[in-house]
Amino acid sequence: MSDLKWLPVKIRLGQITPWTDNPRMSTKAQAERLIQSERELGQVQTVAIGPAEDGKYPLYDGHQRYSAWYTVKGAEYELTALQSNRALTEDERRKMSILLHTASGGWDWSRISGWSVGELKEWGLVNQDNVKGWNMDALNVSELMTAEIDEAEAFGKLPSGDRAPFRQVTFTLHNSQCEVIDEALRVSKSLGAFTDSPNENSNGNAIARICETYISYEKHNT
């Protein structure tokens, strides 16, 4: 992809064709927050498109933003987009859809801890749907990480007699959940060492911590 260049262009929403295989998705609540953001803040972020194909410009990145703007502004709304100097291959589109959204960083919870919880809830960062989503995504990621690992590899470092307290668990994971799960595991690990855990597997400990956080949240909010 090193030969790719991106230049700003003006384009109408009605000229853009979304990617039918886009693995990214949003809930109804997330879509409503995007629409609210567009109405209150305007077009802060942009979208990425390719050269015209049959009079339409393929959308490479920004599907949720595109949908929000289309809902608010309609097909004739003109926005600034970044256009590539050539069409992307299917493999490049897939790579972009994952790479861009796994390299976006995470939250510094120590800084956010002093902010208004009410505002964080209003803005959509802290809510029950997100907590449930983080929990489910973190659980599902274990299948992605262990699906191709056989028992010998997973338990190879443990003597046979020490394997009884441990279980290898797998789940079905959709591609669109990878980013959230990876970020949830990173945040969980960043909260400190797992000093009281009998498990030496960091991913297992991270998932357990996320689940404990979710259970605690549920107990205090039901």
C-alpha cells in the first residue's frame, strides 16, 4: 500500500457507494450518538473513498459517519472526503477496515476518572450497553485466540497433574468484534498486575477481570 496517496475532494453523499462487506457495525444507540454529534459539532471527521466506478465512489472508511450524515443532511449534502489515487484491492480494503480501527488508541481511565459521570453517560462512553458489549466481546475473543491452538500447545508448560484446575474455552467471534475485544483486553491489563490470580495466562486473567467488573457494575445498578 506504499504507493497510495490521499487527497481531499468535495463530494456529495449521494455519489458514494458503501461497501457491502464492511465488517464494522454500530448499535442503534451508537448511531443516534453519531447523528447527535453531527448536529452539534458538524463534520469533524471525514471519510475515505476511491476513484469513481460507474459514476459512483466506493466508500473505504467511515461507514457509520456516512450513515449519520446521510440521515441528517441527505443525498445532496457535500462533504470533504479523502480520495485515493488508485482503487484498493479487496485484500487492501479488508486490511484497512481492521488496521485503521485497531490503531486508534484507547482511553486513559485515570484521567477520565475525574470527569462528570453524568456527562460520560450522556456522551455514550459509560452505559450498560457498552459494559455488556465489552464483556461479550472479551469473552468471544478467547475463541479467536485459541481456535488454532491445540491442547498440547495450550497446556504444554503445565505438568499433567496441574491441568485439572484450568479449562481451555472457545467462542465464536465476528470479525467486527475484534477491535473492541482487543482494546478491552489492553485496558484490563493496563489496570495492574494480576497478583491474586492462580492463572499465569495474561489473557485469561484480563477476561476474568473484565467479567468481574461487569458483575460488580450490574450489582450496583440493578
